[in-house]
Amino acid sequence: MQLWQEMEREGMEELIFCHDADSGLRAVIAIHNTVLGPALGGCRYWTYASEEEAVRDAVKLAKGMTYKNAISGLPYGGGKVVIWDSPFAKSAKPDVDGCGSVSGEQVAATEREVVADQVADRIDKSLDTDVSRRAQRFRALGCCLERLNGRYVTGLDLGTTATDMDQIRLETAHVTDTTGSLGAQDDFTAEMTAYGVHIGIVTSLRQQGIASLQGIPVAVQGLGKVGYALCRYLHAAGARLIVADVVPERVQRALVQFSGAISADPAHIHTADCKVFAPCALGGVLTPATVEELRCSIVAGAANNQLSERQLVAGRMQARGILYAPDYVLNAGGIISTAYELEGAGPDLIRQKVAGIAGTLSKVYAEATQSAISTADAADRLAESILRSGYKK
């Protein structure tokens, strides 16, 4: 991986590599753009196959946050931190202060895949040590974030909890979603993300002349916190649900709670005969192959980076007459919630702000129609226009 070329290609401002020998922290802080304000984006704790994969994920997600924050009208830039969860990796030599930011060459080490069997075979007496090391890692990350002097504010993301954010808060104020915050209470952030996706689906249906979700078949791929909350909104509005998840218990729970719901194979739910396909699991589900198998007229879901090959897949959906709701427009409810909580807003005002996704998405559709471009390109065009105006301030 050519780091400088990657940064230039994606328009990155900074890549910071963080390492702490005592805790085993290996993290990448990616700051994409701070034209509109400090970078705001979550902290992901994930098992990556390689350092290169971790860096690419951080860069891709940080760029997505820049566009998401811009098009949502938020006074923040885009950033992301990913922690490489590699508990069996060997520790490197310690830094001077135990919480250093080092170069890509320094963090390069023997790659190890953490397989499920290894994790399952951990003995019970190691659990307390694992919890302690995790806390140390997040506190060490807090040291690294503090050195950025507020250029980046982090929060919850995949694999992290409010307790993790509490550890970061011990070292820096530049963190959200700590215990007691709205973002950490009763899955509020996930709820607002789901609400925004629901608003976007309704807006997309109206774009196609359909006034209600009553009786509309919607295929939801992924029944995690956001996907399940989305199903609640859709079911309450009268939609006919088709659900899928790799965890059978989640599917069974949905079938019991949402009367009339049916299940589908998670690997093939995109082929379901439905009006709306809502990807709510991990990204990359829409590939040059799967886009040809779609039997829906709208794609609108919560997953990030849904298009594996952006231009090609977006172009094919446009050619096939499938209306695509750009993911970073649709799933902005969580970051809108975080941004307004930072300003002191309560849940009622935040919900009103999330409902504004309808107006944003309508602008995207209008731009796409007027300029005869894909909705993905239209969203980028609107976001980039906002960013350019920020440069002039």
C-alpha cells in the first residue's frame, strides 16, 4: 500500500498511527477534512486481516464522514479511528511515554488473523486480564486524541461501547457517547439512525408516486440494532417485511414480533421480489454481479459504503431504473444526533433534525433528475459544493 498515494487519491489531511506497548493498542486515526469544523466520527474496534485493511477502512470511513456531515448541514469535518483488535499479536518495544504516535513502517509487524476458535478457547482466568487490557487500550487512545487538540472528536461505532468511551474521557474531553449521554442511553443513536432510514424510504416511495408504506414489501438485510429498529418503524407503518441475518436468533425474534414477516437467505435477500431493498449489515453488498439480480425499484438502507464499485454499480442502478438513496445521506441520523447533543439539544429537537433527512434526500433526487446523473453523483456534488463554500469562509 502506497500511503502517500492513498492519501492524495482520497484527499486526506492526516493519518496518525498510534501504538501502546503495554496495552497492545494499534490504532489508525484518519482525519479527512476539517474545512467545516473539527472532524467528527466514531471509533471502530475490529479484527482486520492486515494493517493495510485497517488503514483502508479508516480512510474510507473518514471520507464518508466528511460527506455525511457536509450534506447534513453539520459544522464538522470527517474523521474515523479504527483499533485493530489483535489480542494475540506480539507487543513492540515501548514508547517513551507509552502512548505514542508512530509511522506506518514502525507499526508494521507480523500479521496474525484472530480466528473464532482461538477466541472461543480462551480460558476463564484470562477474562479479567482481557477486560483490563481493553480499558488500557482505550485510555491510551485517549492520550493520542488529546494531542490533536480538538481536531478530531470520536464516539461509538462498531465494536465499541460507552464504557470504552468513558476510558477515553479519562484522558481527553474530545469524545462523545460516554455513560449518561443520549448517545449511550437505550440505543438512542441506533434508534435515530433507523428513524432517518425510515424517513428516507418514505421519501423515496413518494418520489415514485407512492404515498404510504401500507402493504409495501421491504427486504431488510441485517437485524442488528439499526436494522431491527428499522423493522419496527416499517411494521408500524404497514410494510410487509422480508428479513435476513446471519444470526438465526435475530431472525426468529423478528418473525415473532413482526406479524406477517417472512425470512430469506442473508446471502440472497437482495434477489427478493420487493419494492424496497434495505441493506443494514456491513458494506459492499451491491456489486456488479448483485446489482443485476435486484428485483426492487428502490435501494435504501443503513449500511455504510454499500457500493463495492461506486461508479459502475450506481450507473447500473440508474440504467435499470432503480432509485438509490445514497447511504451517507440516509444513515446520517446517528451523527446528526451526536452533533446536536454536543450543542446541548434534547431528544425531541434531535428527532426533528433527523427528520430533515427527507428534505436533503429530495434535493439529491432533484439534482440527479435535473443533471441526468446518478443519485450517488448528485449527493457527492451537493456535499462538495458545501465543502467548497467552506473553503471560502
